[in-house]
Amino acid sequence: MKTLTSLLLFAATLAAQPGLKVDTPMAPPDWALMERALLDANSEAVEEFADKYIDERGYLAHTPRWGTLDGPDDAIETYYNWTLLHALGGSDGVLEAFKKGYEGHLRQYGELRTKDTELAANGAYHKDFITSSDWFHTAEGMRAFFLWGLSEPNNPALVNRMKRFAAMYIGEDPEAPNYDPEKKIIKSFWNGSMGPMMRQATLYDWVGDAIPGTFHLLHNPARSSQMLNLMEWYPRMLAHCTEYLDTLGDTFLNMASTLLTVNAYALTGDEKYRDWTLEYMDAWKERAAAAGGMIPSNIGLDGSLGGEHNGQWWKGTYGWNFTIFDGELEQIADRNYWHVSIFAGFANALLFTGDQSYIDVLRRQMDLFYENKRVENGKTLLPQMYGDPRGYKYDGEPEWYRYTGNMHTDRLTEIYLWSMKRSDLERIPTDTGWVGFLEGNNPSYPVQAMQRDMEYIRRRMERVRTDQTTADTRLADYLLNLVPATTDTLTELTTGGFFANGRVWVLHSRLRYFDPVNQRSGLPQDVAALVEKLTDDSVVVTLVNTNQVTARTVDVQAGGYGEHQFTGVSWDGGEKELDSQTLSVRLEPGSGTKLTLSMKRYVNQPSLAQPWNPAWVN
């Protein structure tokens, strides 16, 4: 039962924000019943998964080891969307399972000791942050952590850690001088709580120590169904990373570090986090302009384009020209990870400023793909790599190569949702998928997509219940193929948000919801929401109370971080002017309505404060 103080606070909050009472009867639509069922199924599946694979200490039931192939980032990635699920309306048990697993993970990998690499000689973490890694792997492992604040912005452990981690990149931690404020670079591809790696990486940095045991080595898709003796296979694992050793200088992967500062700002309101983010991203904007619109994959320690590769800015580990020989797979591999961090970085700058020139950088990069397309047998092909097609270690005149049918539709969708320009929409299919639904061309999408998610959960839980492996035969990546939570469809349908290829970094969305009665994030019990249309200055959403007996109240926020502002609301038979970040809607039993919410986008600074506690958290 709530205390008198919290009830008074709740009442004061309701009085302070605009409200709307809905009493129009609406029989629960199929999508609404399916949405509530999908939230429940996700929650139940996560809790059952956690009961099986997380022990009483919070340790994940597997064999820990250092490395990027199956190391700490994969272990914590098991929980990658659990905090998001809770923030959408999943059970409190989901959030508790994440926190138990997260704290246990830090202890479990804090106990790790390595001999062949110094990076984990005293544990994989220092000050609760990875000692040193690249931001492709670091950010993957931190996905749930980055969205934790959506549910618990007042959690001291979260706030203190986010500030501590951000300090490692804005120049406040003398143990981790990762950033050069003069050159505006992060000094190394490898960075973290022990500072930048200012030497060439070793194979052991990438792969870790050999350990006894027989495992499924999922990083080798040709043999993932086999159990292999790791000690015997270890030389092949080392061969996997033979050409991954260049380290010095900044890389476009490091833009993901702004995920720390955007969250630190949203939790505290301290301008230094905003200032650093924009300083760093403005430097990258200038570099892209200097490279003719291409976003460079390597910046030298002197701040110059390609400074560690004789001016060849397309080189570097995971860079535009990263065509290597994988000695484990025994084949040439193209591993240009251009898309991993740049969208996060420039979108974070947009979140702070509303300045569409940051999205212009991303659009120009996509233009270059399309300007160099080919048409073969009537099919359009886009290049995926840039540089010398003979490979990363060779010199030659740069050119586009490796043409495939990957049209980067998911990234183009992000650009459209950030810009809302119809010209950006022209590159996206509008007859299928979620965007087709928003355009009125795919009305069956919500129910069909949620049915697919239900089937996904069912199949995953069948595998969980029939899994006969034991902790001593599992490495960190094994459970990623069993974890059951699926949140992309729920994010699209309820908030108007979108994650490219399942990437969860920042919740860029039109709406977010809160339960003011229970004072928690997410859709309240029995409430369903469907975003049906998006324009530059409005969102159409239907809200339904599926409970036929009890009224429900939901607070609707403009944007995942309150970055937008409502200017008005209209519904069947009513219209009201607004000037607020939130709108409280009381849904009488069995009622529902379609709201058209007009808004100004990106006019507020991002904040994780909840409606009943609007002050900054410090």
C-alpha cells in the first residue's frame, strides 16, 4: 500500500499536468488483446529463463573466459532487452532479474584471471567497467544498462556508475585518459577503464586464454552444431584475429561512447556531458565533410584523417577496407562495421540539439552508397566495402567493392524517422512491414507481427526447457540463442520507436508511457496502445483499457526522453490545446479512443525524470 506522502505526490502530479478523461466504450480490438498477451508472455518467459540460468549469486550458468569471440560482452548481452521490456510495461520481475544478473555478472567476471593477456589479469572489469575493448563489443554488452534509466532513473547504483563511466571519456578520470581534448579524439581502438591501449593489440587481447573443456563454438558457424575441444581448437581461434591488431588512433566505432554521456546527462542534467558529446560529434561531422561525405574509419593521433595509415582514412580494424583472411574459417572475410556506432553518435547529437545537420551526415553517407550502385539482371546492388578490394593490408586506389542486395533499409528507416522528410521515405518500401502500416498500406501488420513474436517466444522456451547442456559446456555466447524476450514489435507499435536490426541503444521514439498509480514506467496493467500514423508534427495513437471493470490511468510522454513537446490533442468529439511534455489519460472501464497529438519535435533536452519526480537526479 502506498504511503500518504506518495499518494499526495501522485495527486499533486495529476493536478499539475493536463488530463483527459475517456469514457467512450470500445470493445478490445484484436491488436490490444494480443499486445497485452505479448507483454505477459515476454515477462513470463524471461522470468523462467532467469530461474534456470541465473543462480542465487546472480552468476550466469556458463564458463567465463576473456575474449571478444565469447567473452564478457556476450555474457551480459544475454539480458540485452530486459530493461527495455520493463520500460514498455513488462513485469517488475523482469527488472529484478536484470539487476540480479547484472550485479552477478560484474562479480563473476571480476573473479576472472588471465595469464596470456594483461587485460583481464586482475578481472575483466575495473570500477565496474570493461578494462579495455572496442566499442562494437563494449556497447553490445551494455545495451540493457543503457536503457536501465528508463525504469529507474533514481537508482543510485545506476546514476553513480553512469557518471563514473562517462568520466572515463570526458577527461575526469586520470586512470582512464581515453580522450584527447586538443585533437578531439579517443586515442585508441581499444579503450576502457584502464585507459587507451597505446600499443599494437595481441591475439590474446582478442581471444583470451585457452581453457580446458568441450564447447559449442558459435562464432564459427560452420561448426556451431559440433562440440569442440577448446584447447585443441585454440590455434584456429587465434588465427581468427590475425589481422585485427592495429590499434592506435580514433575509429568511427568510438562514437558509441556518447551513449554514456547522453545517459549521464539525462540522469543528472549536468551540461558537461552535453558539451562533450557535441564537441566530439562536431569533430566527426567535420571529418566526414573533409572526406567528401564518407565517415572515416581511422583518425590519427595527430587528428588527421587516416593518420595511422598514411592518410588512408578508409583503413583500420573493422574499417571500410577491413577485408581479411579469417584463419579459423579459412576464408576471406569482409568485416566493415561502419554501421555499428555512427548512427548512435549522430542521433545522440540530434537528441541534444534538434539540429538536422547531424542527420544530413548520415544521409550523405547513404547517398554515396546509392550513387555507386549497380544493376545486374534487373536487381539493384549496393557496395558494402570501400578501399582496395585486394584487402586491408594492401595499398591501392580506393574504390567501392563487394556488391550485394543489402539496401540498408533499416538504416534508411532511422534517417526517415529522425527527419520525417518524405524524400527520405522514398528509399523505404511502403507496402510492407511497420512503415507500410504507418502509411496505411499494411493494416494487418500489428496482429501478424505480434503473432510472429508469440511464436518466437514459444520456440525459444521449447529450447530452454529441452536444453541439456551444462554450465561447464557453455561459453558466454551460447545462451544468446535461447534468451526469449522480443521487444522490437512492441516498441514500434506502442511508442513509434524503431531499432535497426534489433540494436538497442537509445529509445528514439514519439511516445512513452507511465503508470502513475504504481509509479513505474511502462503501460499500466490492461492498457494497450497502437501508434497508427506519424508526421513531422503529430502522432496518431489509439489507447484502450481492456479491463471491463476497473478504470486505468496512463501518462503519455512526448518522446522517449521528453525531448518533444505536445502542442495539442484532438479526439472524437473533443480538442484541447497543450503545452506540455506529458498528458494524463484516464480510461474508464472498457473504454478507448484514438488521439491525434500535435507536437514540436526535439525542443526539450533529454531527461529520464518520471512525471511524478520531474527534478533532475543528482
